[in-house]
Amino acid sequence: MLEIKNLHARIADEGTEIIRGLNLTVKAGEVAAIMGPNGSGKSTLSYILAGREDYEVTEGEILFNGESILEMDPAERAASGIFLAFQYPMEIPGVATMEFLKVAMNAQRKARGEEPLKIPELLKRVKEASGALNIDMAMLKRPLNVGFSGGEKKRAEILQMQLLEPKLCVLDETDSGLDIDALKIVSDGVNALRSPDRAVVVITHYQRLLEHIVPDSVHVLYKGRIIKSGDKSLAMNLEENGYAGIIGEAA
Amino acid sequence: MPAVQETIDQVRLIDVDQYKYGFETSIEMDKAPKGLNEDIIRFISAKKDEPQWMLDWRLDAFERWKTQEEPDWARVDYPKIDFQDIYYYAAPKSTPGPTSLAEVDPELLRTYEKLGIPLREQEILAGVKKPGHEESEDGVLADSESQSANGGRRVAVDAVFDSVSVVTTFKKELAKAGVIFCSISEAIREYPDLVKKYLGSVVPQSDNYYATLNSAVFTDGSFVFVPKGVRCPMELSTYFRINEKNTGQFERTLIIAEEGAYVSYLEGCTAPQRDENQLHAAVVELVALDDAEIKYSTVQNWYPGDSQGKGGIYNFVTKRGDCRGDRSKISWTQVETGSAITWKYPSCILRGDDSRGEFYSIAVSNGYQQIDSGTKMLHLGKNTSSRIISKGIAAGFSQNTYRGQVSAHRKATNARNFTQCDSLLIGDQCGAHTVPYIEAKNATTQFEHEATTSKISDDQKFYVMQRGIPEEEAIALIVNGFVKDVIQELPMEFAVEAQKLIGISLEGSVG
Amino acid sequence: MNMHVTPQHTPAEKALIEGYHARVGDLPGDGMVTIKRDEAIEAIKAGLPTRHVEAWHYTDLRRLLTTVPAAATAGNTSALEPLLAGSTVLHVSGGKTQAFPSAQGLSFMRLSDELVEGRGLAALGPTDAADTIGAINTAFVSDGYGVEIAEGVELSAPLELQNLHNGGQVHTRFGVNVGAGAKAVIVERQTGEASALASAITTLSVRDGAEVMYLIVQEQPKGSSHLGQFRATIGKDAKLTVFIMNAGGKLVRQEIIVDAAGEGCDFQLRGVNLLSGDSHTDVTMVLDHSVPNTGSREVIRNVLTDRAKGVFQGRINVHQIAQKTDAKMACNTLLLSDDADFSAKPELEIFADDVACGHGATVTDINEDHLFYLMARGVPEKAGRGLLVKAFLAEVIEELENEAVIEALEAKLDAWFVLHG
């Protein structure tokens, strides 16, 4: 589903290279965890997948379902099925969350040549998804993410992810700032989305989240490259021994 | 109502250079020769069958106008206007004062249909279907949509085509409530005492250059009188349309709310697309007596000129409300997306004790538009309060200035003002300016003013686009969030349309 | 009124014009300087600015400048105790420079010498039609100091420029160049012993990487008219902090004109205006952000008693190329008397899109909740009010982060409260 080949990318403004020859393949139905110490390029990778202009790809390729996405803008990538759950979701003052959901869902439907959702159908979907995530309707009337607590923001991200039904879900440090109850709710939300035709990339610093969202593969990112891949036991190993050992091994 | 929905649909289809209202209606017109002199004024007055006092007032204004100078303090720049190269009177020929819809030229009615104005009373009465009719039972969608749950609100309409009012609807029903809603020409003939008492009492005959010109040559406009204790049973609305070439439009509107009365008035404006500039110099006067409230909303969408800055309306307007009575309230809400140049400061004179003034404004400029707009809140009475929320959005090569004055007179104890003035820049070829004048002459004054200027953050735009919303829509969405505080002050009839208009006005501003 | 007739000159205009013709022969400078002076007096002949000139909207100089004293100042004044102990003091008395002190890293010159020798010409002359202070000063300037702080020098003692007089008219200029990487604290004092008309212009150049704190303390005697102008340019990565205190004079206009001209530079302005009696005090700031990545903060606090009138005009111009400008301005006023009034015009003129700019202005009474709290703790109302007013002003002084400076300025504050609190 996702193939990243020898990817090199730098900060567009100043030219600092962040991703240095990264290779990664994630198959449909797979949950891949990307772990790494601070500053290894984890968040950058998520931004590049989503098409943020601040980064410039200088070499390599990103294929999504066999097609290059490098020339697509963020909205086109989203409509093609890539969803990024942000580490720090942005506040959009004055735009009610519900309104935003409607606009986003219908924009994607339009891009796929589908009819816009009728309001009752939209509401039905939103209600179902919100219930499971413990989001009440009052929260959806508030402007998107404005004044939301850390947990509310993360739950709103997962709600969007469920409603937009992406093919590839990228979760950037979704566990940061969550207490154990919220972590459980969010993880259940992600697990509910696991399916044979959908891939999930979980970016995290800690193994904690992976106890709830159990990965099929674990990849260690360091200095812009995957330096080790394995199964979920690799995450346990990291938890016990830290990154130092693996980094030393790779060096 | 269906007309608004239709408008929205039309609006979706066009891009920035295709000004939606840029069609021209071919109607036989009755025109006075170009130019301005006493004879033209006499001609206008005679056409309107005016009494001598009105003609004298006009001629007096004209004398004063000749001694005045065009103001140059606003941050706008345009070639000198040749006031002799303008038609001061143009009226559709077949409508020498229609008394019912049946008498109105069908071509004219079609024009208004195109504009999305619901003239036909039966249509309005049948207006159950509202925009956003797919209302949810939870009412959790945007406010603008949930408001429509209130059911079919009715709007009485006065339509002004070039120089004359062509039709006013709902007159009979309003009359039952004691409300007078008619063209100002009719009011001068039918209610001379009311007109004499209030005309020029808020904006004096020779208040400023354009207002004086208006006093001399105004051709039509609306007149509203809501008697003591009456809450006007429906929204009142006027649509202004400049159709003829080289025609100035000089409408004069006078609204009086007696003790305890309430009225909400909406004003919409359009003009066809033309290469030359056209002048619009209106005067609006509002008078609120004790405990009265007037809510005045405008969606101004005059032709802004093309993407190269050619053509467009010069919108030089004097609007002022007088909170003459104690506990009276006047609220201005404006959405300014059109006109090549806007020079406009809807103001409140807070004369009555405990009176309140409000100004909510969205000013969007794109292309080569220039806007210098804002308000004046003059606190004269005791315990008066005012609130100003201004949202300016500049794109393209436009210049967008907020200019506002808040002053507390020496005797205005406990005057309160809150001003929030935010500007958004889209692109680095435009300018956003904030020029407030804050004047306190009383120790008990509490004035708070805040202004910010910023751009749409890349982070916000990226976030919204990541959800699959294309760039232009993403910007429109964020901008609509930015102006939300003002949009929600608009009556439902205008709110949805205003949001769409803002989106359209900004089209072509990214890339 | 017909606009095309030259207005009748007011007595003040007349006195300036006639005074000029009587004195021009005695003013320093060569022929070129005299041409400049002649041009400047022509600008005054056209009439002093009225409120119809936007830059003078709240200070109708034509109406407010009612008297112009005779030119001569009576006798010498001796230097004051410096505001900050141990300062190097330069002293102008009645418009004449005095002996130079000696100090390391500093070099001095006299404006009168410069003018006589045909240097310093470029600095003269009004910058535009609204620059009335520039015009008056150019016409009459008699003397002043030029100060050069050498590159990389960190002044061990503050430098204090005193402009003193004994009445009459004083028209002086200071020019200070702070070399790249240098550091300095500079104090400018404007005061005298009898009422006067003073025009005082300072030009300051803060070169790349330099760091300057510049304090202006204006305490002109009652009845004086003070026309001050401070012009600064700030170089790359340099930092300028200006503090201004106005606590005197009858008619005061203090202009602060700053160009944030070097990338990465920072400008800070803090001001305290203590206004009493029948005075009229106008602080007008024009700040240009003319290159990318510059920052500024301005905080002006005003307290008015009696029949005092106060004005703050602040305009921030962000040029088209000045992306990433971060500029914030605030003006807060307490009116302590029903007969006092204050007008503020904080403007933003913005041509670059990637900026964060803002301003705030408030006019309020003291916070009743705070007062109640103090009274509930046994502080009598009058004392409580005084405490809150002082705290309101001290807040901006404390932001200067220099102990000696804070102490000296707070002492000034206390002194004012003894007289007016």
C-alpha cells in the first residue's frame, strides 16, 4: 500500500536534510510502528507523507497504492485516502467542529465524484462515531480544537479519521498528553479501523501506545533512516534497553 | 427563502472576474441630461412632484456643496471625479410610480429575480423552504443554518432601481401595525411633517461633501416609521441596483423608531459590470427615541471593478444613527465585499442616557479595491456603551483600512466601549491598516481597544487541507471562521449569502 | 474661509518669523546652513500645523503655541546631579555647549563648530511638510553635542546629556553614534529654571549588534513649550530600548521616530507620562519595520490629573519586505480628574503578510476590585488609590531590567506623587 524508496528530504527554507535515504513498505492490513528518539525525523516523515510544503523531497519516491504522491497537494493526498492524526491539532477559530466535519467529508466525496452526504445521514454517522469515542454533541458545536483539552483534541482527530475512512492512517505521537483512560478510548478507536484493506502507521516515542495498538511491524528511525525493523518484540526490547543499543549496533 | 438558495447556487458557478450581478437590463429609461446644475435639481424635484420646501432644501444644499471641497483624508486614491459627467436622474420609463406588482415592468421583475430578491409577496409567503433546510434535529450545524429552524420569516422589500423606488411589498400588512414603509419620494408627498421633522436631523444637509451632494440630488430611497411601542412585524429590506451607464445613485434613507419601537432593516446593493467608474453617494439617517431599537444590516456588493482595477463603483456613503432617546439602541452590521472604493463610516451618536451603539463589520478587498471604512461612536449621554467588532481581509493588490473614532464627551459619565479590530492579509501585495481615534474626556470612561494583524497560518491551512479540503475552500473556511463573530449578527436572510460572497470575493487570491 | 489667502500669522508665528530675521546673523553656520535655515523659516511662514494636519490632529500647534519668549536666556545654569550615579555628564546651558569631560571610548564634538565648518549640514532641515519641530529647530539651532561611541566599547559609566536653560529660547541638537557591538546607557535630561521655548532634536544611530538603553526625562518648568524629536535607526541584530518620562512643561510634543532597519534588530519603547495642571502633552511615535525579522514592543502609561490633556499617537509601518515582523503596542491611561482628557491614535500600516502585529489602548479608572481589596486590608481609600496608580506606572519602569535605572526613575515617580498625588 505504502512504499517509500530511498527518500531524501530537507527543510525547504534552509536546506537542512532531515530524511536521509529512508526505505519503508507497509502492506494493506498492516499496522506499522515507527519509533525513534527525539529529533530522528518521525514527525517530519508524517508531514512529508501528508504533503507539507515546508519540506522538499530531493530524492527518492513515495508510492501510495503504486502511484507517486509527490506531485499531489495535501488536499489531493487526503482525498486519495491518506489521513494524518496530528501531534498538535490546529485550532480553527469560528469554525464549528460539526461544520468542519461536513465540509471535509463532502470535499472528499466530491473529489471522488460522489454526491454530498445528506444531513440526516451525516448526523447519523457522526453520532455513531462520537458515541464510541465519548465525544458529546456539545463539543461538536464548539469551534474546532479551540479550547479543547489535550484529550479532546486527540479524540477529535480519531473521530475525523473514522468519518473520513482513509486507506492509510498516520498517527503522529497520538499518545502524547493522554491519560490512561483517554489512551484506551483512542486506541479502541484506532483498532476499530483495522481492516484488511487499510494500513496504519503509528509514530511514537514510547512503547506504551503499542500495548493498546499492537503492531505487525516495528521500525526504528534514526537520523532520517530506518536502522532496524522487526516485529513487536523489537518495541519491547527498546522499552527495556533504550535506543542506545540499537543505535550503536547500526553505527 | 428560495431566492437566497438560488443566489448561492449561482454564486458557486462563477469566478472572481465574472461578477455575478454584472448583467445589464434593457429597460427603457427616462433620463435627465448629464451634469449638475439648478435646473437638474428642479427637474428631479418636479419629477418627484415634490413640495416647494423640499426643492428649497435641495437648492440650499447645492449652494453649500459648491463651496465645499472633496475630502482627502481617507486612505483611498482615485482620479478626480467629473461631477458634470454623471446622470443624476434615471428612471425606468414604464413605471411612473407603480402601486402594485402588476404594474411593474416584467423585465425589471426578472432583474430582481436574477438578483435573488424575493419581490413577489406570494413567493415570500410561500417561503417555507429555507437555505440549510436540511436542518438537523440537534441543531449542531453552523449557527447560520440552525437559525432557519425558526421557520419562514417574512421580509418586506423596497426595491430601488437607479434613481427610483420601483416597488414596495407588504405595505398593507405593515400599515395595519402602524408601520410606514415606502419610498422616500412617497414619504415626502404623503408624510411631509414626519420628513420635515427628521430629514437632515442626523446627517445635516451639508454634513460633508458627498452628503451635501446627496441632499441636493437624492432621487429615492426608503422611508421607515415605526410608531411608539410597535415591534415591526417583519424584516424590512431594500435592494439597490445601479443599472444605467454613467449614472450616479444618490439614495436617501430615513428610519425613525419611536419610543419603544423595534425594527430590523436590511440593505443589499449590486450594479452591472462596467468599464467606467460609477458614483454612489447615499445618506442614511436613523433616529431611535426612548427604548427604541434599530438594527441595520448591509451586504454591499457593488461591482468592484475587474481584476486589473478597471471600472467599479465609488461608494461614498454617510450613515449615521442618532440614539436620541434614553435606553435606545442602534446596531450597524455590514458586509462590504464590493465597490472599487469604499468610504463609509456608519456611526452612532449616543445622546440618550443608557443608550447603546454597535458596529459589526466585515470588509473584504481583493483585486485593486480600496476600502476606508469604520465607525464613530460618540458618547454624549450618561452610562452609554458601544461595541465595535471589525474584521478586515485584504487580498490581491487591495488596500483595506479600518478608521474608527470613539469619544467620550466631558459629561458622558460611565461611557463604555469595547473595540476589537482584526485584519487578515492574504498575499504580500496588499495592505491592511488600522487607524483608531480614541478620545476620553471623562474620568469614568472605560475604553478598551484591541487590534491585530496577521495572516492565515500555514499550519492552519495545512491542517484543513490534510482533511481533503482544497486550498481555496480551506482559505474560505478559515476566513469564515475569522469573521464568525460578525456573521452571526446578521439576520438569517443575509448570513448564508454573506458567507458565500466572502468566499467568492477572495477567489483567485491564492496561488 | 477662502483657502487661497495666506493666513494671518498668529502672535507666536509672528514672533518666530521676526525673531528669526533679527537673529539669523548671529546663528552659527556657513552660507549653506543659512540657506537651510531660510528654507525652514519659509515652512513656518506657511503657518504652524493645525488639527487638519493629520500628524498634528490632537495638537493644534497653531492654536496651542500662544507665546514665544524672547530669544536670550538669562545667564548660565550649572550641571545637574546625574540621574544615574557616576555618569559622564555633557551639559548644554542656554543653548551653548560647555567643556567636554574625558571618558574612554567616547569622542565628542560641538554642533556649532560643525556648522561653522560646513559639516553636519545633512542632518538639518525638516524631513517633510509635517516636520514642524525639524523646521523650527533647523531655523534656530545654536549648538549641541555630537557623541561617538567607538565600535565594541562597553561604556562602564552611563552617559548623560543635559539640556538646561534659564528661560528664553533654546534650540539644540544631540547626535549620538553607537558603534557596532558597543553597549551604552544614555540619559537625556530636558529641564530648566524658568519657562522657555525649547526645541530639541536627537539623532541616534545604533550600529549592527550594538545595545543601547536611551532614557529621556523631560521636566520643563511650568509654562514652557517643549518640542522634542528623537530619531533613531537600528542596525542588524542591534537592540534599542527607549524610555521616556514626561513630567513637566505646558505644551509638550515629543516625537519618537525609529527605523528598525537591520535584520534581527529589536526596539523597545516604554513611556510614563505624568500630566497635571493645564498642560498639553503629546507623544507621537512613528516606527518603521523596514526589513524582515524585526521585533518591537511599545508600552505607554499615562496618568492625568487637574485639567491636563494627553495625546499618544503611535504608528507602526510594516514595509512590504518586512516579513516576520512581530510588533505590539499598548497605551494605557488613567484619568484621575473629570477635567482631564486623553486621546490615543494607535495605528498599524501593514504591507507584509507574514506578520504578527497588534495594538491595544485602554482608558480606564483604577480597578475598583483592587481598591476594595486594599481597603478591606485597612488601607485608607486615598492611600489605596495612590498605591494602585503608582503600581500602574511602576510596572513599565520595572520592565527596564536595570536596577540603577529602575531605582532612579521610581524616585522621580515618588517625587511627582508628593506634589500631585
